[in-house]
Amino acid sequence: MPQLNFYKKLESESASFKPPYVIESGQGAYLKINGINKLNFCSSHYLGFAEDQRLKNAVCEAVQKYGVGTGYRTLAGTHTLHLELERAIAKFKGTEAAVIFTSAYMANAAAIQTILGKDDVVISDELNHASIIDAVRLSQVKNKLIYKHTDTNDLEEKLKEASIIIKPDGSKPLMLIVTDGVFSMDGDLAPLPEIVRLAKKYGALTMVDDAHGEGVLGKGGRGIVDHFDLVGEIDIEIGSLSKAFSVIGGFIAGKKTLIDYYNLKARQRLFSIALTIPDTAAALEAVNILLESDAPVKKLWENVNYLQKEFKRLGFDTGNSKTPIIPVMIGDEDKAKEFSAKLFEENVFATPIVFPMVAKGKARIRVIASASHSKNDLSKGIEAFGKIGKQMQII
Ligand SMILES: *Cc1c(COP(=O)(O)O)cnc(C)c1O
């Protein structure tokens, strides 16, 4: 009975499944869990937009006017709000055009699968996000070269290797260098200026996934490409509408010719539904807020700088973070879990990050600051970290 064995195997493998905490509130400075407010130190709603009144109003208005669902973009599903959102994103990123998807996971899949054939070459940072790894698999590209994390000497070695690859028909393959902009476990940045220089030298295309950079880095939160003054120099920019923008969706931004090609060919756009009206209206409002004002980004950075300073003052090691993602290093996996559990008892919600998400012995508590926290909220969090850190002899 193979079916019976199949379910037995599932049962034993899922024995370790622990249901996640259930959130009974919105995603603001606090999360209500089992009726108790816990300080939210772990969500990527960097700008506090998840409960922003302007987004709520935009959604209510759009739903009253247009209802809820849309359709398939290429049939009867391209709504005027979709086009407005795509224009707003392109303006925000400083690119000629943009195309939206229902998630950044989808956008990554579309970005890579649509342009790479099996004989082309992809050159990828070893710590790239799972959605990039899956996108490369989906493209069925055979030549996958992985360079050491943010190591541009190693990247150049891989480019040299790639340069001598010839396709079966004798032509040169496309070479695509792909990297996260901000790495979400450490909060460190891709060395984009050097990546761009090497890409030019070896004739490669560049792709950066800026899911954690938008709304955070650069002028008014324009993202990592703006942060490094490289607007117009990256071929393919991926973004998520679920992190700083607090909604759902993803996009590809770049030259108009490239975006036209994705509009024509991307299977994730042809064979999967478009964003709904409320999602599109909320995301559009979020992008428009940032086009008009950098106040939420300023508030975010005040909080980030305060937290960074306070963690250092207490003697915690916070790694090499350049962003609101603050890895508070613990080391041992069990200690990190214990630390997080103790924080939870103190009504601070910050998740432990352990193997296999990070290397063994590099377990940490990942703290994420946001603009929705007040100074008082942050102090409460810091106080709990200090108390438990001393108790557990980590500081
Ligand atoms: C979160 C994240 C994604 C996935 O974004 P979704 O819009 O939730 O699908 C993709 N890439 C990176 C680097 C991310 O951090």
C-alpha cells in the first residue's frame, strides 16, 4: 500500500511542525497574541503603512467604486489602477517602465524564466533569497555559477569562467548576474557599484532584488540602486509591495523594451490572476505617499539609529547591518530560541533565526525596526533585551 506509507512518512516528518502564533490585531507597533499586546520587533512593515489611515481610505474608496476582483491582464483584467500603479512605481524607481505581479516571488520567477534559456548562464550570490533560487530552477538554465557572499573577486572568477561558455549553436550565452539588494538575515548590502563595473567589463546583464531596500534605502526610500547612485545602470530591478509598502505584490522595473517583453511573454502574467482592486489601490497609495514625502523614511531611520546605538551600548554584537534589519548575535541555536522565548514572556516579539536559515553557530534574534514604533516602545524593547542578555550572560 504505497499511499499508506506516503501518509505515514508525512506524519512522522511533520511531527515537529509547530503552529505559528496567531495575530489578533493589525500589524502596527504591537501584535496582539492570545489577547496580549506584544511589541512587534519582527515584521517588515518598515514604514508603518499596514494600519495607515490613508491606505485604508484608498482601499475603501476603490472598492466602493470598482469592487474587488479584476481578471487576467491579457484578457479583460488590466485595470486603470494597475497602469497607474505601474507608472507610479517606474517614477519612484527612476526607470522607464514597470510591470506588477501578485508577489515578488512571482516577479523573480518571471524575470529570470522569461529571458534565460537552458544554455544561458546565471551567476548568483550564495545567499540569494529562495525565490531567486527557485526562479533559476524554473528557467532550467544549466550553467549556474554561485559566487561567495558579496565577494566581488570571486564574482570576477565566475565571470571569467562564464566568458568561455559557448552555446551548442556556437553563439555566446546571455550572462545574468543576480543578487539580493539587502540580505534579509544580516541586513548587509550587495556591493552594487563593483557588480555594475564587472558586468560592463564582461558584458553581463544585472538583476537586483530590492525587496528589503525599497522604502528604506536611498533618497526618500527609492531603494538600493538610488542609494549607490546607480539609477539607470541596473538592467532588471525586482521589488516587493509586501515589505515597506505593507500590502502584497511584486514588480519588475527597467527599460521600456524589457518591460514590453515581459508583458508579452511572462507566463506568471499570462496564466495567473492580476492584483485585486483593494491591493492595487493600497499599494498605489503607499507609493504615492513616498513620491510626495520622505517623512516616513526619516522616522524609520531615527528609530533604526536609536536601536543600533542602544544595542551597542548594552554590548550586543549586531553584525554588519546597514539597514533596519538588526541581527542580535547569540551564536548557539538553543540559546537563541531560549532568548526569544524569554523576550516573549516580557511581551517582546522577536524571532530566533537558526540553522538552516543561517549557518550553524550563527543563530541570532532578528530585530526589525519600523516607523510605527515610538521612542517609548523602543526603550521597552531594549530594556527587555538588556535584562535577558545579562541573565543569560550574553552581555
Ligand atoms: C520577501 C522577499 C521576497 C518575496 O517577496 P513576496 O512579495 O512576499 O513574494 C523576494 N525576495 C526577497 C529578497 C525578499 O526578501
